[in-house]
Amino acid sequence: MKLKIFQNKSLSTFVTYSLKYKWIMLGVILMSLLTSGAGALPAWLSKYLIDDVLVNKDVRMLVLIMVAIFVATIIKVVSGYYANISSDYVTQTINREIKIDVFSHLQKLPISYFRKHKLGDIMARLSGDSAMLGRIGFILFDMLKESITVIALMFRMFQVDFILAILSLTVMPLIITTVRKYTKKIRKSGRVRQDTSGQVTAFIQESLSGIFVIKAFNNSDSMIDKFKNISLDEFKKAYRSTKIKAKVSPINEVITTLMVIIVASYGGYQIIVAKTMSAGDLISFVTAMGLMSQPLKRLISKNNDLQEAIPSADRVLEILDIPVEKDFYGQEQILEKHIETIQFKDLYFAYDGSKHNTLKHINLDVKAGEIVAFVGKSGSGKTTLVNMIPRFFEATRGELLINGKDIKSISLDKYRDLIAVVPQESFLFSGTIAENISFGKHDVTEEEIENAAKMANAYDFINELPEKFQTEVGERGVMLSGGQKQRLAIARALIQNPQILILDEATSALDTQSEKLVQDALDKLMVNRTTFVIAHRLSTIRNADKIVVMENGEIKEVGKHQELLDKNGIYRQLYDVQSGKKEKIKTKEEALV
């Protein structure tokens, strides 16, 4: 059994975690021994009850047996109680520790993992499936108690009559073979069922997240039909698993009955014909066998439950096998001074599993304090390139250098402290406005939070709210408007005092009034910072120090607004499409006037 445990990841993981609580585990084992021993005691007492009390009319023995039964019951319930609460403590603690470890691991996984896996399935693994880890603990402790009881009763059977015990246990190999045969089927069907449950959870999460779009396109009936289909698939796989489990008990019931018939026939012969066994011995043997039948059934049932729980637990622990983001490569390099230069040197990038390079031959030099805007058609690679800066993605070839040092050799924790990101659609966490502004920075004072809010043009609207900075924003900031959320996101970036700022067209989804307030806040935020802007509206980047035009994952043009217009290339085409008119190209003579 020990080897079997360590051959399975979930079981070996549970055992590894439980070793931290070895003294409590030892106490659980001792309490289980007492519980099982007290429960098996009637197998011994029944002999004396028949031979000494009923046959020999020994009143003193009757009193002793009654006292022994009462004492055994007290021992059984007390030891059982402490065994249960101790095993529950260890199991729940281990379950919590594993969930924390998995959640911590998720936080350190690269962005690419979340691109490939549905959020709903990840949630199902961390919540529903992780509960199975706790269930494994309960099952293992229950199996421990049942196993001890079975062993104690088997000992009594061999003590009474060795041959009779051998005969009665000849059917044990049949039971073990049956269990082993269905164990693999139960585990396999359990994994299929849990994978399907994860898909159902992912569908529900996606549907509820997109409820606005569903209603806007009046597509509720279609989504309901889809849910019916996938839930039917989940039902079929769950029912199949139930049918496999249900076959085990009836088969074992028949085998157990066969064992009783053999014992009764042989025992009757020994008492009536051979006269080598007393009635008390046979009753003691039958009592032991009868008491053993229920723990044995429960043991088989628990094994079925264990095999069904293991695939769910395996799904959780699979997350721990995914490599986390590496802090740095090679020998760690320290940035000892302010960022002065950022260089992209012949940089290439391809997504995992893709043979196609999303970025290729990227070369770009950026000086401290410059505003660099990336423009291009959708799919040109500008977002991917900007995501290379905070190491959300790692270059497959080439280098990205900060002050001449490859960012891969700089500690990720220290490096990302230098960067702030303001996305197109700001994500706020459930909590207060103050908590969201100070997110990511420790030991922030109220004055720093208020100053950041003032610079982000958020101070006035915050003070109009009933709870001011302690106002709850709701899930994803649903209690605030788009412009208010964007200004809080800017305040969140400001309070970090970053050296590098990344903006993903933070005003494109706002109304005119909100856009003006947000743009003014962004202008303050960009002062004395190296800023990278993903631009969708070219009118917002006229004053950029460098405009980088991208197409098919390559940099095609670099320059200032007027310079690129004068080139009459890709940028000019993009500008003409957006402006709806052609801007006159100035000649050198006109430019000098």
C-alpha cells in the first residue's frame, strides 16, 4: 500500500504534507487502534458469553463481560471522537495549505498560461477540485480505521481456527481482484467527469461575464441550449461513473455470502461430527467474520471514493507542475542607477506551440524620458511588443536591454517595481477606493493616496461620494463610471512613482468630458517618465518623441508625426484613413517658412 500511495501524485502529496504533523498523525493512529480494538472486542467476548455464561451458568463471567462491553464502548467513543477531530484538523489544514500553495503558484505563472487556459476551468480546479484533496484525507483516515478493524478481526479468526480462517478467506483474492479491476475504471471515468465539470464551470463563468452581450443580441435561448448540451454530457459521464461504482458492492456481496456458507458448513462439521470446536468458538469466529464484513464493505466503498477523488485532486496538483516565471537568468544584474536607455536588439518572439514569429527583427533605441508610441493595424504586433517590456512574454531570440543589461538577468520582482501599466479598460478589485489606489505599494500614507488622486483628477469626484476614499467600488469597479475607473487606475500608477510607464490608449472608450480629464491626468503622469503608448487614435500621439509603425510583427517606420507624414508611407495611410482627409505634405521650402 505504501508503494501504491507514493506512485500516485495526489496521495504522495497528501502524505508529504501530513509529515509536517507527524505527532498528530501518530496520535490519530493510536486513537484508531483503540477505536478498532474496542470495536473488535465482541469477537473475543462472544466465546465466553456462550461457553461460560450460557452453557456453564457462570454469573461472575456475565458481570465481567457486561463491564468489559461498557468499558470498551467508552474507550471506543472517546478514542473515536479524538481520532475524528484530530484527523479533521490535519486534513483541513493540509487542504488549506495546498490551496494556498496552488494559488501562490498561479500568481507566479506566466501570462501565457492564462492565455491558453479558461478562467472557469482554473477556478473549478482551485475551488471544487481542491476540495477533493481534503476529501482524500478523510477517506484515508477512514480507511486506516477500517483496515485496523479488519486486521484485528482476522487475527481473532486465525486464533480460533487456522484452517477455518484460511477457508473463509479463500474468497478474499476474488474480492481484491474485483476491486482492482474496477479501481482503474473508476479513476479513469472520474477524471473524464471532472474535466467535463471544469468545462461546464468555464462555460457558466464565460456566460455570466458576457451576460450583457447575450442580452444585447437576444441570444439567451441559444446559450441555454448550449448549456443543456454540455450539462447533459456532464450528467452522462457522472452516471457512467456511478454505474461502475455500483457494480462493485453486489459482486462483493455474493462473494461474502459464499464465504459465510463455507464457514457455516465447516464449523457445523467441527462441532457436530469432529467435536473439536466448542459452540463458543464457532460463535466467536462467526462474530468476528460478521463484524469484519461491514468494515470490509466500507473499506471497499472508501477505496471507490478514493479512486473517484484522485482525478479531481490530480487536476489541482497539475497546476504545481507548470513552471513559474523565472526571477532572472544567469548571474543577477543590479540596476544601480536611474534608467537611461532601453534597447530592443534584433528581438524575436513566437507564442508557445506556434511556428510563426509574432515579432521579428525588432530594433529600437529609447532614451530616458521619451514618449514612444506604437501604431499599426490590428494584429501588427504592437501589444505583444509592449508586453515584452515588463517581461509578460520572454523573447525567443534577441535581447531587451536596460542600461545595457539584459532584462532577463535583472530580478523580476525588482524590475517590475520600476514599471506601471494603465490598460485600456482598468481593472479594479473589490474593496475601497483607497485600497485600489494603493494597490501594489506597501506602507502608503493617506496623504500620498490623496496626492495621487489629485494628480489623477480623481480627488473631486471621490470627495463627492458618501464614504469618500473608503467607498466600496464593487466587483471590477462596477459602482464607478469608465472615466472614474480610468482616473483611479492613473492614481494607482502615479503612487508607484514608476520609471517606465505603459499606456494602452487609456482614453479610447471614454466620453469627451471624461477623456479630457483622463488625458490631463495622463499628461501629468508622463512627465519625466519613459512612456510607451499603444495608440489607436493617431491624433493623441502628435507630440510623441518617437512613433513606431508596425506591420506583420516588424517595425516598418520610426519618426515623429510630421516626419512620418512627409515619408508618405504606412503612417500616412493610417493617418489619412482616420482623419478622412489628406494632410498636405510640406516641402523643405514650406517647412522653412
